[in-house]
Amino acid sequence: DCRSVVRVADEVAELAATIYPNPTDGRMTLSGVPDGFTRLSILDLTGRQVWAEDRSLSGGIFQLDVTGLPAGHYIMWAQGAESIRLPFIIAR
């Protein structure tokens, strides 16, 4: 429902989580995500999961390489005790 979308957006703002550069060529940095998040997922705009990785995150900054994905608009989900949504664009 709409309340959960607003709640997720509020969490992103509070945590100051970012993904950069955005747009990206597929190599990017995820920062500001609290330690302990263990599942990173990328969804295309139809909601289909196109990439996923389990990680034990610590230190707040993480390098990702998803150069195998085609150009387009995507959403990164960081899932753990809370879920964080970060939209990004792959441009070639």
C-alpha cells in the first residue's frame, strides 16, 4: 500500500543512503547503508529481479559491479532489519 512506499522513502532520507555515480556504467558505490544488511537486489521497472547478492555489510561503503545489465532504469533494494530503496540508471 502507499503507506509502505512513504515509509521506505522516509527511511532512505533518514539514513542518507546513496548510490553513485547515477547514471552509471554499471560500476557504482553504495554508501550510507547501516551495517548488517544482507540481501542486495536489483529490480527492473516491471518489478522483475535481475540481480541479487547476499552480503554481510559493514563499513558503510560498498563497491558493486553490474556491468552485465543492459542500459535502463533500475531499483536497488538493500534488505535487512529495514528495507531501503535506491533508484538508479545504467547509461551506455
